[in-house]
Amino acid sequence: MHLTDEELVARSVAGDRDSFNQLVLRWERPIYALAYRTLGREEDARDVCQDAFLRAYRALPGFKGQAKFSSWLYRITLNLCRDWMRRQRRAPMIQVPEGMDPVEMVTETGPAESIETLVARRELSAVVEAAMADLPEDQRTAILLKEYHGMTFQEIADLLGCPLSTVKTRLYQGLSVLRRQFEQRSRPVPRLVKRG
């Protein structure tokens, strides 16, 4: 039987720890991927991911269900990432660990691909991540939530507590900057950046 997030939350609040474990299993990869893309380091992302679930567990009785559980969990994670960057007094560091493509962590892999295609995709992923590291945090966050996590503009606006038009502007401006960077470097423009 497949329970919704809301049903698992209700069971967790009632004391069923297994239900919360199911939420962790369901959301662990997307939350880790968000932390990794925001902070750029595996170890820091693992720490933030673990802390996000711990905080969510402790705060679960106060969760009112006004937002989706996933949006609430994303907000906790983003706040922890911001706190981490503030404490470390440094900008996010984007690096791709050897043999690991963070995009594959939250998306299903397609049919088998050639070594050349895999290498080209990983190189492009590294270039995109490096370019995104230069964006202001608000633009980078909008792109991560929309393009990598598939959230709607309204979900992002609710999550970040800002107007819908602000989210759209941040996304458009961020993608425009990325597009210009790729064009200036005479590199192929990735699908993520090709939007008008």
C-alpha cells in the first residue's frame, strides 16, 4: 500500500516511527541533491541532509499541513544551507566528485549510453555547475528548485515567501546570465539554459 506524504505525516505524529522512516526514504535523495547543489560538497550536503530530517522529525507535531510536506522539507534544507554558508563565511563551492553525477541522483537514468556520451554529459554538468556558482544565491535557488527539482513557480514562491513574479524574474535573469556565459565561451548551450 502506497501512502501519501500527508498520511505518513499523520501516522508519524501519532507515534509511528516507521512512517517517518518511509518519508526519509522517499525524500532523502532529493534533499541531499538540493543540499549538494547548494553547497557543492558531499560531506557538507550529507550533514545538512541529516540535520534537515532531524529538525523535521522534531518539528513534525507543529507541521500544520498548510504547505506540502516536501515544500516544508525543502524550506528547512535551504535554511540550513544558508546557515551553513553564513557560519563558514564562504560562497557555495561547486565540485563534482569523481565518478558521480549529482543529476543522476534525482532522475532516472536512461538506456545505456556510450562512454563518449557519458563523459560529455559529465563535463557539461561540471561546466553548468561552475557557471551556476557565479550566480547570486536567489537566482541559483530559483533555478535549482524549478529545473532540478521540478517545482512549480507557485510552489517556489510559497517556499521562499516571495511573490510569484519575483520567482519568475529570478529564474529568467539567472538563465539569461547562464546563456550569455555559454555563448561567450563558444560552448553549446545546455537544454536547461535554452529557454527564451
